[in-house]
Amino acid sequence: MKKGKVLIIRSVSIQLLDKLLPIITKKFGNSVDYLLLTHSHSVKRVKKYRNIDKIIEYKKKGDFNIFSIPKEIKKMFFDYILIPVSNFSGAGFLNVLIMTLLLRTKNIYIINSKGEIKKISKGKILIKSFFSFIYAIISVFLTILLLPFVFMFLFVNLVFYRE
């Protein structure tokens, strides 16, 4: 009987997952069940992975989000959740990180395109989410603030610099 569960959220290409899966299984061994959450369009393609014990279909099209988490995984406890990322830092995968906050686990890891596995705390995910929200508010505010100047600049260029 296997001792734990590892959820891998497929947030990268199949080709990159091909490269990273052997690194993941080497790190966590054969004594755990590997579950793979993937979008509907790739379910057939990921059936080739012999190490994956269960494939869970993410039925919503588009990016992963907190409003479309499959009920099946909401009920489970995972010893580890792994998020493969296609860069070195994990930037651009905040939606997936936020989704992990609603899943039952104590250990969240990112595995980057070089195969480096890094633990990320729920606190760090919350901080990243907070700053992302603050940056969005600042961006909207600055856009509204600068919009009249942009229109004035365009108007002046259209009126005074026409040929």
C-alpha cells in the first residue's frame, strides 16, 4: 500500500512534463500515488505516463482558477502538490498557486524548467497575491490619471503637426 499522495497540476506543455516527470518521481519515489490534474484536451496524451496512478480532468476551458476546482480533489488530502512551471522563477503561474490554497495540503512545490524543485509556503503565495492585487489597482489608477494627458498629446499632434 502506498503511503501518500502527490498532486501534479499540469500547467506546462506535455513536452516539458515529459522532461520533469522522471525528476519528480525520483524525488518522491514509488511509495506515493501520483495524481495528475490536466485539462480535458490533454487527457488522452497524458495516459502514456506509467507513473501516474490517476488522471483528474479539469473540465473548464482556459486557465486554472479557484472557481472551477474539480470536486474530486477538493475532498482529498495531498502530501505534496507540485506545480511545473516553464521558466526559472514561477512567474506567471499565480492563478495555479492561488488554486493550491484551497486544496488540502501542507507542502506546495514548484518545479522549474531546469528541474529544480522549490518549496513555496502558503504565506508566500498570499503575499504574491496581495502584491499582484495592489499592482493591478495602481495600474488602473495610473491609467485613469494619465489618460487625459495622452488624449491631449494626441490632439495636439493631430491639430498642429498635420501635413
